[in-house]
Amino acid sequence: MARLTVDNDALAEEFFDGTRLLGIVVPVKAFQLCWHLNHMMEMDFRINHDIEIMLTKKRRNYYFSIYEYQEPGGSLVHYLYNNQFDGEYLLPEFRNLDYLWLLKGDTVNDGLITDMVQSIKQIKGVQLVMELSTDMIKNKGHLIF
């Protein structure tokens, strides 16, 4: 009898193919950050409970919310992950980051990333915005929904 296995590396490679990722440090609640993004950048981030990430650590469940915005007339989707829940981190290797912003579904040029970073930095309280390489992520599986 053949045994089926999941190739997590291949799954992660496919999920992250063509994506761009930003890390954000800002001491505000996710809904407040989304409100600012929605108004400043003319987006419409909404929480998506269907793709919320649940991790089990120390026999306890931790829930990491994800806000989503699909650009109208295109295939680019923006995902804003909350990196912290009740003292645990979605990506422990980036415990200094409050949020992760993943752009997926279409090619994103460097100019758009630069414009986004500049816009995010204008939000009151933002301390840091930086692009992250997906190669830096040790726990890629934590971002896959």
C-alpha cells in the first residue's frame, strides 16, 4: 500500500511564488491600522475569518487574524497578518514585527513597493516598514492558509 505524504517545501514554494512581503512595526490594533490603510491608500481591507491562522503551542490554541483586500479588476490580493496573539508570534523569527503584509496573485514592481512603504510610514505611530525576503522566513508554513 502506497503512503501519501505532503511535501511542505513544495507547498510553501508554490504559495510564495511571485509574492512580496512587508514587515510593519506599529503599536495599534489591526482594525485601526486597516482603517488608516483604507483611507490613505484607497483600499478596502476586511477581516477574513475563513483564512485565520490557528497555531497550537504548549497545548493551547493561538489565533492570528488576517485582513484581506482584493484589487478591483485585477488578480493582486493583499493580506495583512497579525504577527502576535496573546504573547505568541506567528513568525517567531520576526518577533519585533507587529504585522506582515503579503502581496500575492500578480507581479508587483519595485516602484509600487516603494510607494506603499512611503505611504505606510505616514501613518501616525509607524516605527518601521521594511521589505522582507521570503528566504528569511523559517516558518513559512505558518503563513499558508
